[in-house]
Amino acid sequence: MRPVTKLQKIAVLLLFVIFAVTFLLHYGGPFNWNIAFFLLGCPMPGLTTKHTNVVFLKTHKTASSTMQSLLFRFVERHNLTMAFPKRSCGLQFCYSSFFSPDFVHPDTLPANMITSHMRFRKTALQKVMPEDSKYITILREPASMFESLFSYYSSYVQSFKEVPDGSLKTFLDDPLRYYGPNKGYSSYAHNTLTFDLGGENDRPAADVAYAHDFVKEVEKVFSLVMISEYFDESLVLLRHLLSWDLEDIVYLKINARTESSKKKLSPDLVAKIRSWNSIDAYLYDYFNATLWVKLSDLGLDCVAEEVKLLHQAQERLMTTCFGRESPMERPGSQIKDSDLRPWQPSNKVGIVGYVLPENIDQETRALCLRFIMPEVSYTPKLLRSQLQRRRQSLQNQTTVKPLSSGTLSV
């Protein structure tokens, strides 16, 4: 028998590694995935304790509702506490005022996470959130974002309502003719990302120094600035930042508009939107570039492999919930189940939701609901669950500390 050469040994070893990686990735599970990443030479998050204290600044029309839903599930699954707005603030922390500790439902403190819409002010957040909280937010390309804002809030924003023909093009031909900082809901009409982040959204476009300084300020505060157009890649960075498992970042997209509600933008309109929202454009361009620096540091091949695994997990989830690999989306007006019906901003804009098969069992339904419930349904559900847990915990103590008066209504 001829002796086995060194080259043959290497070839056999490589075949074994390829087989092992394929097997482990296919069958999933955090342990198997981490072994596979190790064999591929990729970094392996999730081997240390998961980081659970997070401040997520929920910006407007940036896929932030999908991200909020993901964080709701994480909190619920790990028995953590989400800080919610007090009842008089509604679903937002009394937006568009700067965040204040007074806006927080007192019986949701101390909290691990906070996600509802607010106007960012770090000094105020530090008074209610743990010192080791990671600050995260998300941005979207300004042209597509502003088109979405104009469509979504056309019946609310005074500056948009004053446009004679109600068209985005007419508004952008002369935005100062319609816009006024003191008009109703003006924060949605000019540099909305900047406003949400606590910046001065009405600074003139020529003030590039302000935009530069503001970007540096944001970069100093936020450990991760996600990009909506690269949502999955951003989630990979989130997973590594927080040492989470891949199961923790599986999601289904929610709060999306119907295709008929979306308007195609010409290059001229794109340029006008970016000019009108120049600080937002500066923010987006900078953090889009830094996102890819971070992804490159992680290894683009490794990122692509994680995104592939995420998509496979989503397909399995959709098969479990819908019996197929594409969800059953419906316009909100066609959804009878109130738990699944998303809020509709007006009869001109359709927001889609999901319909579960009628023959689904209760355990699977409960699982799937957590992925497809809109904010208007999930928020009160999670709040009630937390308040009940808090009440039970207090009852189990020898000395029961009474809840704040009048705070158990949801």
C-alpha cells in the first residue's frame, strides 16, 4: 500500500471541515453555529453573558418598528423589563418634547431597555437607565425616508397639508413656502433624523460645521448606528456587540406600506430631498460608511454567512407560522383580528399586516403573534405582563411595597 502523502492528508482534512461546517450550519443552534464560525475562522459572539441593557432610539420611518418588535421579544423571552411611556404620553415618550424621566411609566423602572419614540437627550436617559447601557439607533437613506414621511404624515403635518395639490414635488419646489418650525408636527418635515437625535434640525444647509460636529457627537454616544438599507448586516453587528445568539435577531418585517402607497423618486427629487434635509444626508452618508468599516473588520465573508443563516431561520419561522416561506400579508383594512391590525395613518396610505392560518395550534399562534403583532397591540400586552409580574413579585415579599397610585391602568 502506498503511503498517504501530506497533500492527501490536507485534502481529507479540508473535506472534513467543509462537511462539518455545512452540517453544523444547516442544523443550526447557537452551539453548532459557534463551532461552525470557529471552523470558518470567524469571530464567535454569544460565548460570554448576553448584554441586556440597551437604549434604542426609535427614529421615524426607518424600519425601527421592526427593531422595536425584536427587542420586545428579547425582553419577554429573557424576563427583563422594558421602560414604557406613562399613559398620558401615549405610545411615545411625549414626543416631540425632549425626553424626560417624568415621561416614563414609574412601574416599569428600573428597566433594562427603552425603545419607544422620543426626542433624544442622553443626560435625561442616564437618570433612568443602567450605567452600562449600550446606545443604538437606526438611520435610513434620506430621500426614501422623506418620501415615506410625506406619504405617512400628509394628513397631520401642517406644512404638508398646505401644499395645494398635495404632491411631494410641489413641496420640494419651494419648501420654505410651506414649512414653518412652529407649525403642527413640523419635526416630520425637516431633518427628522437630526430632530429625533436631539439636534437642531433647522440649521441652514450652509452650516456644514454644525453637521460635522453633530455627527461626531452622535458617534461618541452610540455604540452602533444601524442602517435600514442594510438591516440584516446591521443586526449581525448588533449580535456581536451584545453577545446575542442568532435566534435573538430573527424577525419579520412589520409596519410596512402597501406598494401602491409608495412613490418612485426621480433623480431630481432625490437631489432636492437631500438638499432640504442636508444634515440628515450628512448623518446618513457618514454612518453608512462607518457601518461598512465595522463589517469589514468583522470579515465580509463571515457577515455574509451570518446573514445567510438569519435568512434560513426566517424561512423556518415563516414555514412554521404560515405553512410556507412567504408570509400572508394583507392591507390593514382586510385584517379582522384586532391584535394583528396595524394602525392606518389615513385612507391614502395602506399599512400591511399579517394573517395567520385558521388551523394553527394555540402554542404556535402564541409564538408567531410575537413576531407579527404591531406596536399598538404588542405595547399594552407587554406592559400588562410586566405589571403583573411586578405585582406578583411584590406580593411574594415579606414587606409589600405598594405600587404608585394610579399607574396600573394600561
